[in-house]
Amino acid sequence: MQPVLIVRSRLHRPPVVADPVVRSELIERLEAGRQLPLTVISAPTGYGKTLLVSHWVGGRVPAAAWLSLTREENDPLRFVAYLVAAVRTVVADACQETRCCLEQGQPPLAVVGGLLNNDLEALSEPLLVVLDNYQLIESRATHTLLDGLLAHPPGALRLIIISRREPPLSLATLRVRGLLCEVPGRLFEFSAQQCIDLIERCAGRCLSDAEKVRAHECTEGWPVGARLVGMALRHGGRLDDRAPALNDGLHWIDAYLREEIMAPQADEIRQGLLASALVSRCCADLYSALVGENGATDTSGSRTEAFLRATRGGDVPHLTVDGEGKWFRYHSLFRGFLLRQLSEFCSVQAITQLHWRAAAWWEAHGEMAEAVRHAHAAGGDSAAARLLLTHAEALLERHRRHELARCLRLLSLDAVEQTPALLLLKAWLMHHQGRHVETPLVLDRIDALLGADDAAGVVPSAELIGLPGSVTALRSVQSYLDGQAGKAIDYAERALAQLPTDCRHARVLAQSVLAAGRQMSGDLPAAREFLRSALINASGPVAVCQAPLAAALCFIEWMAADLSALQWTAGQAFDLNDSGAGCAGNRALGGYFVGIAHYQRNELAQAEAALLPALEPAYAPLLGYRSEISIALAAVYQALGQAERARGIVDELCRHLERNEDLPALFRARACQADLALRQGRTADAANWARSFDPGPVQFAYRFFNAPHLTLARVWLVQRSSESLDQAEQLLRLLEAQLTAGNNTRFLIEVLALQALLASLRGDQVATGERLARAVALAQPGGLIRVFVDLGQDLVRPLKRLEAASNAPRYFAQILSGLNDDLLLSSGRRQLGDDLTRRELRILKLLALRLSNVEISEELCISRATVKRHTQNIYRKLCASNRREAVARASSLKLISDR
């Protein structure tokens, strides 16, 4: 072997910057690993690995050797020569035998490794050796030599490896043996405050509150990014309202990124970085499409493989955006630099071609917001509009409407306002967002454009097919909400005559409104028959066609207060027993309707069992009724005496809806919060909601679980002032008239019961009895119980007076029993299971042991019929529907373990 020329400057500890950010938590980790043979520090470029170790070594480690590696040390003998030289900077006469061996030509690596191990073992004092830039070592022979050294580590050796990626050593064995300390890259990320502190220090000034937020957003916890932003701000840069606009300070950032990250890369990698910067996030397949490789990612020599090795190897600042590590994006500062480089060095035609390739890839993979964004960048509004309208029907599906909204925001306002087809999409969004007051203005604009000579705008006339029918379908909704049943039916029938079969969303909407209009006009049988026929003849995706029609039928049964019909329809239409693939969303939606039917019957365990599975994460992309399910489930838990659980569900729902800006659902969720506040005795909270309540134009097509205006009336009744009672009277009178005219029996029952409460508060027993009698007469055929129980104890006396003259004592007994249970649970005077007898507790313990009824009868020497009667009593008292629920609830209440 030729003598190795040792470059001594590579054996010096790098200098520490004058203003280092003290990372005490990382220093503590290094101190914890100080007695272990190996510490591995791995993080991408720019995270301050070398700075951290140099700062720590300089202040706390008296005997430390440092070696800054280069690619030349892929030669294992050269690696050993440099390692020996580093050790000798601390112990001048160390490693003599290894050094002599290296001078004798080409000794076997096994021999060199053994000698090195012996020489290091001979050291009298512990020695820290730092190997920096270990990511440059790709030689398997060098890794094997180091593995051999660490397999039986010399007692004096304390090795620290600094690398941009985890080194390919036998780390798993060292972990198991407890001989390894690791400092992963995530620990190097700056907190928001650390970013701000460093930026202010480098900028020489304080940041405003708005600048602090934007500074952390643009640095994303990247330590060197924070330093670069601070330097840019010092030299004339600034932060605007949306992103870093560092102006004169940009060259500080660009110069560093060019020299440190881009320059070491091969030409193909640099080109790939520029191309992939065009997309907001990237993966191997998308990169192949951008560079024109046609997805050839499995060839070891492909551009894609080389690119992925470079990006994932820590040489490029990026963030993983999925759990599997397939998708990544660049740090915003680095991406901004790449886009500037792309604009400077690539032609407009080349950039346009990249946008078209990206648009095609995103379209093929169903990411229409990204596809439209790139189509717009490549071909403007016209290209983006054509692409969007091609997929409009799919984007109208419930779980993709947020994506549709993003697509429309990408287009210019003029393009949308001058294009009927785009305005129709806007109208659909308003309809689904509950913005019914604004929708007619958009529909009027569409009609005006359709009547003009240039109606096509930037969209071909072929795209206008179905527009008139869709507009008519949306107008039918407005008429229905205005309580104009005849006009709604007329619009819906005209829409169905105009619409082609492939306009599924509009046809389903028109069919639903037509049936709802017939129910509103009092022809419930015709409404049912029409929807059942439509369900039989529906063709197309279940989520688009059958499920909305089935939901419409269930809503009609709900408004008719026919709980038996509602439960049967939900079970049949949504096929609750079907466990096949793709049926999860239908079962969840069916579970919602079954759950609210059980709730109104005061069958709380069955209601919980039907509603709770519908909130599982697996149903999230399939179901748009999660907010309604949450509201219903909160009511169930409140009725079960679990007030905090109920409140937690609704509070979390409101936070979720606020984040997603789902205003119609938030409107109902806030009302549910107020309703719970009333039932939990937090009247001040309910009053605060009532003061901020904005009823808007009152529309009475109530079809969901709760009705916000009725909650408002309840708050006014609880306040009991003369003014609040007058307000409640006016609102309830208006609601009664509208709900009676619209044949909405379910909510008319509640209005009548509230009017009875109002009359009772005013001492008018005649009016109280008359209103309550009407409510009971409407509720009894459907078996509604909770509609009365949820209004509270003020109904007990009026109900008892009415019961005396009634011919339905069993029904009144069910309501009064529910009110009594509700009082005991809400006051804390009774918990579930308190009324279990000793025999029932004994049977409950045997149920927990999974004994059958036959085995229990033999154990207790009683008949099977007696066991069955006791188990039914247990289910009723624990609000359970089966053995498993009863045992689980008894365990949670400590009924089994305590006795």
C-alpha cells in the first residue's frame, strides 16, 4: 500500500459559530451515551449535527479525536489510516502495530481490524472518536471493518458517527445489547420559538407577531433555514402576508443552497430536482412521469432510482408526508429556490410541458385539484375549466366536494362568472353548504347566460347539456325550503323531463324533492311509492344513486314520525346485514336512522349500538352524516347519564366543523351544545348561545335529529321572563303553522309540547292540556318517547293530568318512566344498575363467566324461563341490548367486581 498523505486539517474539530443555539435536550442525550461504545447521529443536511457535536466536545470532552470523512475513505485501508491518525492527535504513540501493518503493502482487512481493536483496547483512558460525514462511505468493506470493531468494542473506545442517513451497520444487534445511543433527525427540528430566536438574533431586530408566524411556516423547523432567513432579513429581506418575500436578501439563501446542496449533485439529479419542484408533493411514479421515464422505477440504473437515493439519503432538505415514506415534499425555502432556478434556466415551453405531464398524472390518479392547478398553469382558465368539467359529476360526490371547491378557487372569478357550467358547479357547492339564500342569485345568472348568444363562454356547447335541468332541480329545492310544495313538485318534474340519464346527481335531487314535496302536501303514500320505485330502477354508483334516495325515504318517515317504517326502511334500503366490500358506508348511514328510531323509543342501548360503529374511521370517506351521528350519539350518552362524554363529543364536533368551515352543520352542532347545556343545568351557556343565534330566513324543512329554532324556544322558556316567553310564543306559533302546513309531524309534536310548557308556565291548564293532548295523539302511533322526556320535568304534572283521562295508560307510563329515570340519572341519585336485585347480580356474574341460560338455570336451580326473565330485567336496567353489552357496562360500573 502506498503511504497515505494525511490532510491534517481534516483531523481538527470544526469551529463553532459565534451564536450557537444551545440544544440542552440534545446535549443531555449525548451525555447519556458517553459511556457507550457507539452513538449515531443521523439527520439530513442543515440540521446542525456537526455544530452540536463540536460544541459539546469543545466544552465537555477533554480527550476527543475528530475525523471529517471524504469519499476517498471508501478504501478501507485509507479509512483505517485516517482513523489511526485521528486517534494519534490525542494519544501520540497510539496504534503503533496497526500503523506498522499499514506500511507493509496490502495486509488482509481481518488482520488490520484485529490489530486496530488490540491497539484501541490498549488505551489507558477512554477516548472519544468522532467520524463526521459518514454518509460518504458507501464501501461494504469499510462498513464490515467497522462492524467487526464494534462486535467486541474496545473498552476505551467511545465512537460517534455523524451522518445524513442511518449508517448501514449492524445497529440492531447493538440496540438489543444496550450498546447504542441514537439521536434521530426529528430531535434536531427547531420549535417555533427556537426558530424565532435564531432569526431575530441573525436579523438584528425583533419580529412582529405576524412575522413570527410566517417565519416558522417558511423555515418548518429547519435550523439552517432559520439562520438563512435571519441573514436575508438583515440584508433587506422581509416577510409578506403569505410567504417569505425576502427580496434583496434572496441571494444569501440561493448562494448557500446552490453551493451546499445543488453543486455536489450530478447533472441528472439537479434537473430532476428542478422538475419535481413544480409539484407540491412527489413520489417515485410521479417523478418518472415528470422526467419522461414512463414509470420505470425498478431498474437500478434509472434516473428515478438515482434521484430517490439522493433525496431520501439526506442530501436534499425534504419532509415525508405519508406514513409509508412513499411521498415527500421539499422544505419551502428549498422549493422556492428550485422554482426560481427553474424559471431562470428552463424555457417557458419546457415548464409548460412539465405542467401538462403533472396534470395528466394527477388526473389519472384521481387528484383533480392538483390536476386542475397544473392545467391552469399550462393552459389558463380554458384548459383548467375543460378538465374540471370533464370530472364534474365525480367531484359532486359527498366526500369530494372540498376538492371541487379547491378547483373552483383556482379559476379566475371572471371565468367562473361567465361560464354557465362552472356557475352550476358553484351553485351545487352552495346547495350542499346550506347557502340556500345565495343559490337563487347564481341560478338567475346561469339562466341569463344561457339566454345569451355566447352562452358557451370558454366551455364548448357540448358541456351545456343537462344545464337547464340541473338549474331546475336546484330551484325545486328552494321552493321546497320556502314551503311551496306544489311549486317544488312542478320544478322537480320538469327537471326530470329535461335531465339526461347521466346527470345522476341532479336526477337524484329532483326525485328526492319530488317525493318530499308530495309528503309536504300531505300525500305520504305517493311519496313512499315514488321513492321505492326510484330505488328499484336506480342505476349507477350506490353512493350517488341508491344511498341518497334511501336517505330521502328515511327522512320522509322521520318527518312523518313513523319510527317503525323508518327502522324497516333503513334496514331494507341500506341492507344492514350485508358485510360485503363497499357496503360500510351504507351500513353506517342505515345505522344512523335505526339509531335515532331507537333513541326516540327510549331504547338507549340499541341506539348506542347502532350509532357508535358509524363513527369508526373506516366510514369517514364514505359518509357525510358524521356530524348528525355525533349529535344523536351525544343525546344518547346524555340520556344514559354520561354528561361529560356527551359534552366531549359535541365540543370536538364543533372544533372539527370550524376547521372545515362546514357552516350548516356547525349551526346545528352549536344548537346541540346549547341543548346539552340546558339539560345539564348550564343555563348561562345556553343563554349565551341564544344571544348570538342568527336564525336567518326561517325555513322549516327540518329533517335532521335536532332543530335549532326549537332549542332557541327552549332557552327562552327556561329564562321565564315576560319578554322571553313572548318571544317563545311568537316563534312557536310561526313554527306550528309552517310545520302543520308542511306535514312535518315529528317536529310539530315537539312544537306542541313546547307550547304546552309555555301555557303551563303562564298557568293556563286548559291550553296546556289541549296542546299536550295533540302532541301525544300525534306521537303515540309512532311510539315517540324521548321527544317528551328530553323537554324535562316540567312536563310531568301535565302528563299525569292527561293520563287520568287517557285510554292509553301504557304509553303514558312509558313516557313518565323515562322522565323519572332521566331525573334520577341527571340528579345523581341513581346510577345504572343500582336497582339490580341480589339474584340479578348473581346471574350477571354468571353471564360474565359466559355460562348459557341452561347452565345458569342448573347452577341456581331455577327454570330457564326464570333465567330469561331475569336477563331481560338486567338488560333493561343496564340499558343494554345483549349479554356482551350488559357485562361490559356492569364492568365499567364496577358492579361485578364490587359484589
